[in-house]
Amino acid sequence: MTPLELTHLAAGEKSAPVTDWAARIGWLVGLALFIALVYWLMREGWKWRGTLQGDVPELPTAPEEPGEVKLAMSGRYHGSTTAGQWLDRIVAHGLGTRSRAELTLTEAGLDVVRPGATDFFIPAGALREALLGKGIAGKVLSEGGLLVVTWAHGDRLIDSGFRSDHAAEHTEWVDTLNSMINKSLETTDTEGAR
């Protein structure tokens, strides 16, 4: 082709419109409605789970004088599940809400203070086990990255997951909690033998 023919072709042909704004806006509105529907369904599922767990009793509160502080920790509360079923989240009474947490262990039990969420207290007699875990209800960490406390509440056994700001503290917490639990069991066995 000669240069004259090329200029004639370039001047004569018009490109088609690249953007069809009506179709693009329609797709965006459809996507926004889909996201809103998914969010609404998730919210309704969360509320339904709370309704199904209506038999969970009210959470205990800390006593006026809990005694001398054995351990204290700041970190995150990652949620509570049915014991041994790390995906069966308990949402009743705010136990499903992740939050910052301040844990205080005394002779009376474990006090969990959560800014912006419901605080709760685990009486020493309700503690059953403490261990290092790697996951709970949608949160998976490295091996030993989670402090899991098993406790009795009503007729349920519950696992609650905590992660300290300083993960090295977890081992001390497990040892102290388990020694408290064992001491409590020994006292109960001794009293039962009389």
C-alpha cells in the first residue's frame, strides 16, 4: 500500500465506541446487589445460629474480690466453640465476637475483659483443660499459636481461643491453668473420699 492509501484508510475508518456505559453500570449495580444479598444471608445465618444456641445460660461475671492475680495477659480473643469441634462456633451472648482481650487469672477463675464486646468470667471450678492449639472457628495459626481453654458452662463444654501479644506466654498459661485444674480435682477427690 502506498502512503496515500494508508492516510485515506486511516481518515476514513472510525473506531467503534469502546465503552458501553449503560451495560457497565448495569453490571456494577448487579454486582452490588449480589454482594448485599450474600452479606444479608450471612447475617441471617449468624442470627439463626444464635437462636439455635438459646439454651446457653447467661455468662458469669467476675466476683467483687477475685483474689491475688496469678497471671495477666493482653491479646486477642478469637472465639468460642463446642469443645473438640473447632468449627462449631458459639455465638450466643457475644461469645462469637472476636475482639481485643485482657485476661486475668486468679484463684477465683479466669476473667476475660473485652473492650467493645461482652466481658465474661470462667470460675475456677468450671475450668477443665488448657492446651496449645493451632486453630479455632475460622482462625488458623501456626502450631501452638493459640491458647485454648476448655471450660464447662451449663451442660456444655466450651473451647475458647486466645492469642497473646507475646506468644511465648502461652506455655506458662497452659502450665498454670492445668496445675490449678489438677489441684481443684485433687481437692474434690479428697473431699469426696471422706
